[in-house]
Amino acid sequence: MKSKKKSASGRDAAPRRPVGAARRPNQTVQKKSRIGVLIADDHSVVREGLASLIRRKPDMTVVGEASNGSEAVDLWKQHRPDVTLLDLRMPELDGVSAIKEIRAGDENARIIVLTTFDGDEDIYRAIQAGAKGYLLKDVPREALMDSIRRVHAGETCVPVHLAAKLAERVSGETLSAREIDVLKLMAQGKSNKEIGSALFISEGTVKSHVKAIFAKMNVVSRTEAVANATRRGLIQL
């Protein structure tokens, strides 16, 4: 009978592992955590569509759905999502205000604005408030999913054509807060005298503001100024 080989200590040597045999891991490898996404949109069809799309992705999950800005802030505080998809125009609290409230709780919060509005002022206000992405709702599905992954990774996602509008807004002349006030009242159809009364300024001062608005916006009429301001997101009708 053949004797077993002994080690230097005299104990039986452990059998050798066959060449090429898999080594059993010491620890169970944990699955990569999925990206938690909060969806905020006041249209139920849009929310349901986004939720269905995200849930089909193996690396993502939906942690909550909000129908207005206030609910978005509350759900964000409750779930602390990795990425938030946020509409710009919502009841109770608009998108920009929601972004500010969320980032007041965590300046590193990753938020993507997903909207139908592409005005330069809309883009500027959202990015200035802290949004890490700005996309239109006609964005291709996979491009949206890729943007969620990129923002989660710490990148900023603004399509080239929107980035160009943002650059134009930053480099162009900015209306003052008072000029915006005048513009809003112009949109309501008020005369210079009525605007002056509402803002407690003289009619002459109103005329000066209107002239400055026309020059900065490169328009020649009130109707054109209001249309231009609405398109850009300076005012909301």
C-alpha cells in the first residue's frame, strides 16, 4: 500500500487542485446596483410611458412618480434618487423652483429637465438652477437612457442645438427684472399708463423701459416682443 505524502510538519498534505480548475470565490459577488430614477411630470401618459421604458432597462429602476413640483420635492427627499427626470412646467411648483428646493437639500443632486420648451431663457434658468441635463420630449428613447447614465456618472447632457441657444442667451443682452415686469404687463394688453400705475412708476419711465425692451430683443412692436418673450421662456402666458 502506498503511503500518503506528508508535509514538513508531519501532517498529511492537502490534495493538489487540478490544473485549470476554477477557484471558489471567498465572497459572493454582489450585483451592480441599478440607477434609481424619479419621474416628475403632470401628464400621466408621459409618466407611465417613461416608467415603462425605464423599467425595461436592467441597470435602472423607477423609485417614484410625481404629478407636480411639490410632490417631486417630497418624493426626492423620501427616496433620494440617483437621477430625477423633471418637467419644466408643472402645477404647484414649476421645474426651476423644484430644482432649487432639491439642490438646497443636496447640491450634488442629479436632475435632467425633460420638456417641450426649448427657449433660451428656459434652458438658461434650468441650468443656472442646477440641472445637469436639458432634453426635449422628442428625444430618441435610447438617447434619453444614455443621458440618464451619463448624468448619473457625473456628466452634463445638453444637446448641441440647445447648447447653442444657451450660449446665445449667456452672451446676449439681458432684460432687467423691471423690464421683465413691464413685459409681463404688456402681454396682458395693458397700456403704458396702466403699466405705470401697476408698477408705481411714471408713464415716461414705462416708455423708456419699452424702448429698451425693443432694442434688446431686436423687435419693433409689442406683439412681436410678447411673442418673442414667450418663445424664449422669458414670460409665460
